[in-house]
Amino acid sequence: MSTLAQSNCEPCSKHAQPLNEHEAQALLKSLSQWQIVEHDGIMKLSRCFNFRDFANALAFTQRVGDIAEQAGHHPVLVTEWGKTTVTWWSHAIKGLHINDFILAARTDEVAE
């Protein structure tokens, strides 16, 4: 289990400041195959996971949904035949928070 995945999510209020690009890039180094994308001026953390068929992609999507529910923090999940794209960001602050990186690390673990 990665150190980031073992970290506890911090409470994130709508008054919290999103990570700046330098902070986000530093945390991104702890994750493999994730990328920071910008959509509508909001930095988001995204990764596409590939599977051999739809059933495996769907099962992975459910596992990510389970960790999201446990954390009370929910990504965008796009499930297709043979792949699932996961995108994390903190809606309340319209950007990235440490919690997004923690949950991305946990997402990697449920993909294994």
C-alpha cells in the first residue's frame, strides 16, 4: 500500500484553497499514469484504466464507487467496454485538494 493511499482525507470546506499547479505537480509524482487535466478552468486528476472486457471494467467501477462512498468524495466515472476513466477533483473548491491525490492512490490499489 502506498503512503499516499494510507493517508487520511482532510476535511475540505468550500473555503479551502485548491492546490496550485506547483503543489499539484509535486503530488502527481507520487502517482503513476495519472495526469492533471484542465476542464472549464478547473484542474482535475484523471486516469484511464484498461480491462479485458466490460464486466471487469464494471467491477472496477464499483470498487472505486465503494472507496468514494467511504470517503464521502465522489469522482466522475466513465465505464466503457474494456476501460474506465476516473476523474477526481474537489467540487466545493473547484480544483484539486490533497484528498483527490489520496483517493487516486486508493483507486490504483483497487485496480490491482
